[in-house]
Amino acid sequence: MFKLIIKVCVIWLLSNNAYADTTEAETKNKQSIQICPETFYSLPLLDSAKFCQQFSTTPPASMSYFAADDQQTTKTFYLKNFGPAEKEQILKGRIVLQYEDGNKIVIISTDGQGSQIDILIKS
């Protein structure tokens, strides 16, 4: 009987620790996706930015986020707030803006009623 009680206690402790680890990991993941900075390597983010996810904080670095604004409104935002792009093109329906000799790239894709914005920093 004593051995059974010990086994139950060990299983309970292990399951609680596993749950705590999972909960902590889920919380960290939700925070990394939900919290959006105002800028990423001096590139501004739209006020409607949400679901931000940074893939690296040191170059080469990248970040993606969703904005409720359409592609053209988003493009206008970047041109107004960061200046004219050195190179601008449309690739497979995506607007690509390149700054600082191609070291900063903003890719704007249609995503439902809004846009997905990917920011790539080479160096």
C-alpha cells in the first residue's frame, strides 16, 4: 500500500511539472506573438500591428506581423514614415520595398482583409 501511495505521488508530481512547463512555454509563445514593438531596426510598424513574431533579434533578423490595413495603405505607410524605397517591385502579388542597399526589406502580402508584413534585416 505504501508503494502505491509513493507511485501515485510521483506520477502526480511529474504530471504537475510537465503541465507547468507546457503552460510556461505556451505563455512565452503567446507573448512573443502578441506583443508588437513600435519599430524593428528603425522600420516602423503600423498601429494596427498584431500577431508579431520575431525570428531573430540580431542580423540576419526577421519579423512578421499582421495589420488590418490593405496592401496599398501599408505601402503608403512605409513610404511616408520611412521614406521612398531605393528599389520597389511586385513579386508574385507581393509588394517588396528595399532600403539601405537591400539590407532592409519590407514585403507586404495580402492576408484576408488586411496584410502580412515581413521585415528582413540582412546586416
